[in-house]
Amino acid sequence: MTLSVIRQLPDDLINQIAAGEVVERPSSVLKELIENSLDSGATQIEIALKAGGLDEISVIDNGCGISPLDLPLSVQRHATSKIRKASDLEAIGTFGFRGEALSSICSVSQVTITSRTPQDAMGYQIVLDEGISQGALRMLAAPLGTQVVVSYLFKNTPARRKFLRSSHTELSHCQKIIKEIALGNPEVRFTLRNENRILATYLTLKRKDRFQECLKLPWSPLSVLETREEMTLEAYLSPPEYAVARSELFLYINGRPVRHRPFLSAIRTAFSDSFGFGREPIGACYLDLRKDWVDVNVHPQKWEVRCFHQESIYYWILSTLRKHFAQAMNLHKPTIPHLTPSPFQSFRSFQSSRPSVNAPALPLTPNLPPSYPFTFLFKNNDFVVCQDTQGLLIAELAELELTVETRRLSTLWSHGQWPTEKLSIPKICRLPEKLRLRAEQHHTFLTHWGFESEGFGDGDFSLRSRPSFIPESILEKVFIAFVEIGETTQEPKSVICWLLDFCRRLSTTDLSCPTSLLLEELTTQLNESDQNRSITIHHIRKSNDSNP
């Protein structure tokens, strides 16, 4: 007879396994505690850490509190006040709902919970060590609300504790979580302390104000607000000139911070389609949907969700953002001069219809090589205009210059002649910590592209050289954005195109290419099929060609 090898696991082991899904590091504990405070209706939350949360995490709120009858139940597995029946899972309106966070945290640490409700004159306290109660409830004076203190995380599970990083690293993770939650909940004030030193306060009560308070960015965001049926999209995103290669982009669905890849992809796709390759916005998007359209019972830490009508929502986000970005672009982008389609205009009539510009148009150049399949008419600040046997050819000057310069610099790169210039006085640039580490990791890569730098400590870098086409006035912004890109698998041509386009958007001066090079590039582009062209060429045909 064979022996049974299957055993029912004891409760303490079950709790530790559950903790492995919920409790990863101090920041994940902090996230669960803050979400409980938000569900309690708190309007003020104070967080105090010791050793970046490794030694102690304290969260104090002014919410509804926990009654003395519920306090022992609150630390039991699958005990919660947030759902009652299975149908409640179909329209969850709270951050927590499983009733396992506190019990999981208690199983791997020492936890003290002190709470008072409006109905009680005194507060009550419960203490647990690795899930085991350390005596009966204790009555004491306490303010309205709840304080949860978590001490010595993973103290008796060294296999888990050894995966934690330094106190400085764990503190940075905690700061990021608090900022992300504060950004999505502007109606709640937050204060963060570490070792009794205030590190952050988030006090503003409106989304846009909280956005600027949390991210501390030097620009005014592109604002989006659109409502359709039972969906609302509100977004605050960076202008294109401040876009980066890998951006800090926050997404909230019904106030919950999530990592929903399809919707994040819609935001990034709309931005890159509108403003060009290699651009991702910094910002925050708030998507409010019907509660029964969102299934949050997917991920142990609730970072992932499922959405009903996901495809429709995706395309609505995409089209909404494209529309708003197009409106933003039209405020700055020149328009094509009005052309009467019929009868076919002569050069004289076209020239009289084009808008006046500060710089005079170049005169007709009669002595062009016969290889050009058109006659050059003129160029102004916005367009290059030529004429062939079928009509007018109009190309945007900025696109044409960008393509010419990309081709020229790509040739120099391929021959090992990348144009680099030493700076007579080194440029000092300050980088945040995550970029400082990236700059150190990719030092060889940056030097290879002409950014010779040396770290000075505290995030300061001394730039000793630059690619010669980058003006010193925008060098720091370009260097920071280039560090964001890091070492990638992109082709050198794509990197060069990104560098030129980023510089063009930041600089007040345009690229300056000889007319002969522009016309050679235009000839090259005309020989390509429409889908392979890197620029847009508008062909205004004669009327007798359009009506055979």
C-alpha cells in the first residue's frame, strides 16, 4: 500500500506563501497600507520610515478607523469589509478587496495596529509578531483614524531579506510608490519622512496642480479632457520638445495606478505618430470607466487589470490623443500655401499667393545640372517649390533638411568621422540618480557619440565634448535626453535622425543646407516609391491631367 504524500499546509506557511505574492519589499508593504488608508476615507496620510523601510514603516491616517470588534478580524486571511458576495467582484470600487494584505504582512514582520472610530472615546491596539498575537487588545488614547507600524520586515526569513537592497535603494522605491499614489489621489494630502526628516509633501487638491507638484517639471503640460458615453480621459503630457526616449508615464484607471500595456501603448503611439520617431511623453493619464467594465482581480499586487470593450477603449484613446496633438501642432506648424487647383498656376501667380516671409525667396536658378527632373522655382522659410512637366512639387523645408543632414552624418559615422568638438569650458550637467547610474553604465556609448563626460558626484557631470552640430545653448537638454535613450539596438541612422530632430525642436535656428543638396535629395526621394519616402512631397497637377 502506497503512503500519502499530499499534506494540508499549516496556516503560518500558507500566510508566508501568500506574503511572497504580496510582500516583495518595503515599498510593496507601503502600497498596501496606503491603499487601506485610502479605502478608509482618509484625507491626510503621514508616512514615516526608518532605514528606508527596512527597519520600520509607519502609516497614519485620519480615516474611519477600525472598531475593537473588527480589529482582531482585520489581520485574518480573507477577512474584509469591502466585499460581501461574488457579484461584488464585478464592480469593485475600492483599492483593496481580497482581505489578505494585512495577514500576509503580519506573517513576515512585527505589526502594531492602533485605531479609533468616531463612535469610540478611546482607541485600541493589537500587536502581532509573525502572525501570532502578542496578548489581548489594549485600550489607549488615540486620535481618530488608524496607525499601522510594520517593523523588521523578513526578520526571521533570511532567504527573503537577502534579496532586499540597501536602505538608500529601498527608500527610493518607497518614494516612487508614494509619488505615484499621490499623483492619482489629489484629494488626499501626503507627508513622507525618513529618519524624522521630511522628504516629500503633496498638499495640492486638484489633478493638474498635483501633477506639477509631484513631477516638479519646468514646462506647462499639454492638457487633454475628453468624455464619451461612460468614459472620461484626462491627461497632462509633456510638450514634444521635452519628450524623451524612455519616459515616466503614469496611467490610472478609476484612480488606481496600473501598468496596462495596451492603453499605455495607445498613448505612446499617438504621441510618436504626431511628433515623430523616438518620442515618448512624460506625464499622467487618468481614465475613468464604468466599474463593471474593469476587472481588477487579476494581479496579486493589483498592477494589472482587464477591461471589457478593451479594443474600443484603445482606439478611442488613440483617436482622442491624436486629435488633441494635431490641434497642439497646428498652433506652431506652418501650413501649405493656398493653391487654386485649376487652372494650373504659373510661377508668377503661385508666388503672389504664397504668404510673405521675413527672408526673401531665393531667385530662380537657371544653371542647374540637367540631371534634375524638375525646374527649381524658390524656397522660403517653410517650403521648397519646384515645377516639372506634370505640375508643382512642394516639399517641407524642415523635413528635407533633416533628411539631407541625416544622410550626411550617417556617411561620416560609417567612415569613422563623426564630427566632435572639444569644449573650451566644460559644461556642468546635473542628472537625477537613475540617469546618473545610466550615464555611468553607458559611458563608452556616450563617448562614442561625442559626449565625453566625467562624473563629479551628487549627480553632476562635466561634459568635455559635444557633437559639433549641437549648439551649446541646448547641450544640457540634449545630453540628458540622450542618456535616457541609453545603449539601444537602434541603427546609427535612427539615432542620428533622433538627435537632429530633437536639436531642431529645441533650437531657435534651423538646419542650413545648400540648395543644391536639397534638390539632390528631392530627386532621390522622387525616385523612391511613395511608401519608402522619408519626406512628404505634395504634387499639384495640371487640371488637364486630372480630367482626361
